[in-house]
Amino acid sequence: MGGSERVTGGRGRLGNVLSGLAVAIGFALFLGGFVWGALVYQPYTIPTDSMMPTVQPGDRVLAERISGGEVRRGDVVIFTDSMWSNAPMVKRVVGIGGDTVRCCGQGGRLTVNGRELDEPYIDDVKADGSGKDSNMASETPFEVKVPEGKLFLLGDRRAASLDSRAHLQEAGQGTVDRSAVTARVDARAWPSAEMVERPRAYAGLPGGISAPGPLRIQVAAVLAGAVLVVAGAAYGPIARRFGGVRREPARAG
């Protein structure tokens, strides 16, 4: 009688089981990473140039959803305060409750509780873009004792930012409630993809700086899931193409 061709052996069955398991785990990691990211992060489009060069107008960023109690000095936060605007705004936290924030110390630097800060992230271009501003951390001199439960916020492009300095004559001297903060900018997503680093200048102050969010872990989970799905799905065709086919005699009927 004629012969038949089929792949036999325990190795083939084990490979199929493992490839199916890889696909299942891969889908779980892939979808889980996206769902986790959607729960933890919110997308936000930078509306103005007040935070240049850290972020540019039109940049799409990922902001970690946090409560006001999680805010640390140096964080770039998204907040809404009716005294400033009815729309969400983005600024950097330079002082928290109990701090004395002053400008300027020797060399034109910002000081927090008497400690001068090295701020490599600030932009000293003039508001009209015509040239360089002075080396001062702020052209507007000020000294503010931040009330408990409040935050003092500045833009990184100091000469073009309407921030706490624009509200110094109001109650609270331009400070914002911690509860006004909804998120902390963790990374740029478009047109470039990179983390927004925490400034080391604040690390030596009480409370230190905030830790990065789980974005790197989430991205790793999505990528690992994609690799497992592709590898698991490709196992069958690859095994058939390169594993060979064994001919076995057909049993007589």
C-alpha cells in the first residue's frame, strides 16, 4: 500500500505546547503592559514654550497620575488652578511647604532655604527670542515663604514663563495647593521618546527627589510580549520548514 508523511515524536508535541504557552504569555504581557500604562499615565500636549528646553511646545508627553502628597522638589507637574487658568498647566516645582525660595543669590542663582541651586535645565533666551537674557535665574527678584500644603512653581524658560512670580501680590504669593496637581511628567513620547530626568540639584534637600515611574517596566513588558507572540507563532512554520518530515509506512487496511 502507499505510504503517508507526517511529523511524529514527543519533541514535536512538546514544541507545540511550548509555542502555544509562549503566545499566551506574550499576549498577557503585551496587553497587560498597555493596560497598566493606561491606568498609570495620561498623555498631555505641551501648550506653550514656558518649559523649554525640557519640553517643547507641541510635544506629547506621558504624565504619571499622582496625588499632591507625592510631589517632590524638581518635579515637572501638571496642575489646574483657577487663579492661574481654567486649563491644565505645566511647571516645575521649586519649593514645597515650609521652604523659603529666593532669587537671587550670589551668581544670580535660585536659593531654597539658603542653598543655591545649579539649574542646568533653565533656558536664558529672552521672551522675544532676540538674544540671551542675563545669567540670573529670574529677572524678577523675590523671596517667598511657601505655606504648608502649597507649592511654588516656575517655568524652565524663565524669561518667557508666567508662573508663581506673576502672582506674588496675591494671597499665598503665587503658591498653588498640592491638591491642584494631577500628574507628573515622566517622559516625552513624541516627536522624541526619552525620559524627563529628575534634577540632582534638589537631591540633597529634605525629602530628596521623586523616583521615575514604572514606564520602563511597562515598555519592557510590551516588547517582551511582542517577541514571545512572534516567536511562538513562528515555531510551527519554522519546525515544518527545517525540522524535516518523517515517512512512515501506512498500515494495511
